[in-house]
Amino acid sequence: MASIFSLIAAGQIPSYKIAEDENYYAFLDINPLAKGHTLVIPKKEVDYIFDLDEQTYAGLWAFAKKVAEGIKAAIPCKRVGVAVLGMEVPHAHIHLVPLQTEGDLNFRNKKLSLTPEEFNEIAQKIAAAI
């Protein structure tokens, strides 16, 4: 059975898309730690990031860098933090989180509650900056 991220990348589940190419997809996390918290995935469904083949792995990080640059340009923050946990969805993914402090990248922090309009505005702002 396809992962929820595969269904999102295939357009079968709606998302707040940031960027996409033939191999990768970036979209806003719907339970964000900060405005602009983005997930970057390979379209190839592999559970564990370190099980990706070398080309897909390197391409994922290159794609994530472009997305992070867009986040930094669009969202006021000191840095864009990176986390790879991989425990909650069995599909390799990278979290990109706008940060003001190191504590902002604590996944135990309370998640933001945003409206669909806010998600759309953030997604459009980041996408335009890429």
C-alpha cells in the first residue's frame, strides 16, 4: 500500500505544494513547528532515507537546498533547520523548519494551528521565492 506521502505526491491527497520536479516533491507540514515548516520527499517510495540509492539521496538533498533557500527568502528567520526522523511516516523525508532559536526544532513543542488561507499564503510565498 502506498504511503500517505506517495499519495500526496501523486495528487491523490491534497497538499500545500511548495515545489516539484520529476523526482521530488516539497509541501507544507500540516502540523508545523513554525510557519513555513516544509517536508521534502523523493517520489520514489523508500522507507528509510539511508536506504535510498546514491543518486536519489544526493538529488533529495540538492532539491531540499533549493527549497530551504526559498523558505529563508520568504519567511523571516535566522536559519532553516533540518531534521530527518523518519519514524512517523514510512517514506523518506526531510523536515525544513524556519528557526529563530535552536529550541524551535523541538518536535515536542506545541504545533501551530493555521487556517487553509494561511497555509496557501505561506506556500505561495515560498514557491515564488524558489
